[in-house]
Amino acid sequence: MKTLMHLKRSGDSYFHGHPFHTMFSFIAGFVFVVLVVLMFALSAK
């Protein structure tokens, strides 16, 4: 059974093609969480 996104094996560097990928993912996730928390906080008033 093949997945929709064809993942390569661990020997290949699919998810680590760019050195800043991990930092970008961390910052983007953090910004997303902050925006969701602000949305809930403003809608609760």
C-alpha cells in the first residue's frame, strides 16, 4: 500500500534538505499556536 505522499527511506535526506527547515517549522508552529490562542481569547470576551 502506497501513501499519498511518497516518503523516502531514512537513508535519504528528504526532510533535511535545507538547514533552516527545522527552525522554520518550529517558528511557524509557534506563530500558529499564538494566533489560535489570541483568536480564542478575543472571541471569549
